Amino acid sequence: MPESLANGLSRPRVRFAPSPTGFLHVGSARTFIFNWLYARHHGGSMILRLDDTDVERNTQASVDSIFDGLKWLNLGWDEEYKQSERIELHRKTAWTIFEKGLAYRDFTPAHTGEAEKSGAQGTWLFNPGARELSAAESDRRAAAGEPFALRFRVPREGGQLIRFADAVYGEQMKAAADIEDFALLRSDGMPTYHLASCADDADLRISHIIRGQDHLTNTFKHVLIFEAAGFTPPQFAHLPLLVAPDGTKLSKRRHGPVVSVTTYRDAGFLSEAFINFLCLLGWSPKNDRENMSLQELTDLFSLEGINRSNAVVNFKEPATTPEETFDPKAVWLNAEHIRGLPVEELSARLLPIVQGEGFDVSPEKMLRITPLIRERIKLLRDVLTTADFFFVDQLPPYDPAELIPQKGDAAMASKVLTRAREVLANVEFKHDPLDHALRAAAQELGVKAGQMFQPIRVAVCGRKNAPPLFETLEVLGRETTLARIEQALQKAGVVVG
Ligand code: GLU
């Protein structure tokens, strides 16, 4: 139960409980984030619990992917548990329920023999022979070593309704008689998810269970377990599903890498932007703001702001560019967060990407390049295509026709570049002197400033669409600039010739 504060309010304890049977799904990341925001907003505790009792489906690769993804989100947690280390506690809870007469041993192999089924769907409910076995007979067969599953004795008489209030989906109820006698312990003695989850949630004093909507129907069973074991059920808040543009549930099998958290990291999302994006999938603050810092998200987060309808993640199938792989809102938010970062920090995040591609760029140089490109990149990896000409020794080949200024010709390109070579051999490589010298040269040659700048820009960057010219020249320096103009003159010669 929540810890009480002096003011009568309580500090919530929430948990994220992934099963390590796959990679970290964006939906799971959202569950983590919503729990974290709830905990931080209310000064409570965030608990990470690895639901790793399904030994057949667990993999180390999945554990790694979960920790990789969470590490990137960089939000942290306060306590960490492994469900597999708590099996004795789960068993104890199961036997407490058994001793109260609320569970029974079922010696029949799963779902065989004479069975009770529910209404029209005919779902298996229980085997009467097993449910009604006398205590003496049950004890005798168990003592003889016969394997059994331990099943919850779901109340079937009296038309009992199981109820709970979900903070998102409202009042929920279901006839107990429609719930099957689900297992608490399997015949190999291992706890089921339902049992282990409830036993742990009770023991860890979880106050709020915030998890995916796909667990909404499990919750009736969980309410039964909590009550049978003598615990007050926590508050529940189920989160709407994430769906693809065609309305189908987001899945790796159908939708590929867009569903995995590390795909966003590797494509150059800032974790802050990714968190911001995920928050908008199924939650919105009262004022409908979109671009929010972590602090703002923490301040504004509330369970009341979560809506019930499925949240659509938009992307193009098949995507032809890295950008199309992602929801345009995610990309837009990323660009916004990039612009909001202090230059030093952005530079520090770009540097490993550039160095990772094998370019030998110093932190000092990166810090000079960063302000020139930060308005021009949407994903961090765009630095490789936007600022490439700062990193390479040799520009990749470009079309010499690009050197020709607007309303000019090849002869004008040659004339401009020849004069630029002279001017740039002597001028100080600082913004203002470069600006004055090149404008003066344009006047002398009788060309417009733009006609002067374009051939120089293409000569040093290899394309027309590039960051501001004088700042670019400053960073490139005299030697590289002159060498590239020289090469451009040879290319222009080809055009003229
Ligand atoms: N291990 C469960 C899952 O990954 C946890 C569900 C829950 O939060 O109770 O779906």
C-alpha cells in the first residue's frame, strides 16, 4: 500500500514489469514512461521488475534489449527485482489461497476429461471431477506424488460480479461464473503469470498498476487473487493500444523495426524527443501542448489525461527514406528538441555519430560546425548528410553544372571562381572580412552577390543547399577552401571546354 505522507496524501509505488521474451517494444517503453511520470509527479517510487519466470521463452538477448532501451531513455528507477528470485513467495501466496479453500489441486492433464464450458463460446471453465474432489482424496493423491496444477476456485454460485474501477476505462465488471478456474501453479510447480504478478505486486506494495489495455481482462482474475490472498487490490490504469495506420495492433512481425525502441535510438532520435512523442500516444495535457521537456511532462502528467481510444503511430509502408519510417510528429518533435538543446550538448551528441562513421573530427571542430547545421537536421544522423563536406578530405563527385550561377553561364562561373581564389588567398578567414571581400569582388566583376556566392558554395560544399557561406568558410579554413576552388575551376573548365 502507498506510504502515507504527513499531509495525508500517499506516495505511489508503481512498477514496469516486462517479460524478457522479445525486444523492447515502443508500447512497453510508453508503459515504462507513464509509470515513471506518475511516480515522479507524485514523489513516489518507480520499480523495475523483470517478469522472468517463463524460462522456456526468456532469452538473454531480450533482457539485453530491454536494458539497452531503458538505458537510452535515461529515466532510471528506484528499485529492481527479478521475479525468478521470488518464486517461494509466489508459492506461499498460492498455498495461502489453497488453505482458505479458494484453490484446489487439479490432477487431470490440462483441459481434458469431462468439462464445464461457458455459454455460446464454449470456453473451458473447469473439470467438475477435479473441482469437486474431496480434500482427503486430493491430499492422498498429492502425497502419492501425482502431479497437479493448483487452480483458483472461481465462485460460481450466487451470480457474483467481479468489479474494479479502472482509472482510464472506468467501472469494469464481469460475472465470476464466466471466468475459468485459472491456474495459480502449473503441474511443474511453477507459478503462473497471474499468481506471480499479484503476489509480487502485493509484496512490493504496488499502489497503482499502469499497464497495457491488453491486460484489462486479466485484471478480473487479479482482483480475485488479491482478495483471496487477503490484499486490497491496487488502483488500475490501463493504457490504450498502439496501432498502425491501418488500425492493426503494432507488432514487429507485421510492422518491422518501427516497433522497436532501439530503432529510434539508432536512427538519431534524442531520447527526450522520443519520450515526448510516446507521451502524446494516448495522453494529452489539458492545454494540448505538444513540444514538452521532461520536466514539463512530469509536471503535467495525470491519469485523467489518458484517453481510451487506440493511439495511431503513423508511418509509411514501405518507407523509402529513414524519415518515412517514423511518425512525422516524432520527427518534428525531434527537430524541435534538437533546436532546444544547448550547442555544447548537441555537439557532444553528434560527435560520436560522426566519429562512428570513421571521420576524424575533434570536439572543437564539431562545436564550430554544430550551430551551422542545427536548424537543418531533424534526426541526429542527418549530420552525416548535412555536414559531410566538413568531414571529408575529398568531396564526392558533383555535377559541374551546379557551379553555374543563376542567370549566368559557365564563363561566369570560371570568372567568379578565379577571382574568389585570389581574394580568398589573402583575406582573413573570419565572417565579416569574408563577407566584405566577396561582396566587393562581386561588384568589381559586375555580378550579383548571389551569383558570386553560389559557385563558391558549390565548390566548397559540393551542392547548392548548404549552411551559411561565410561561417562555413571560416570552419573549413583557407587551405581546404582554396583546394576545393581549384578543383572546381578544373570542373568549370570541363563545362566551358
Ligand atoms: N510481464 C507482463 C507483460 O510483459 C506484465 C504485465 C503487467 O504489467 O502486469 O505483459
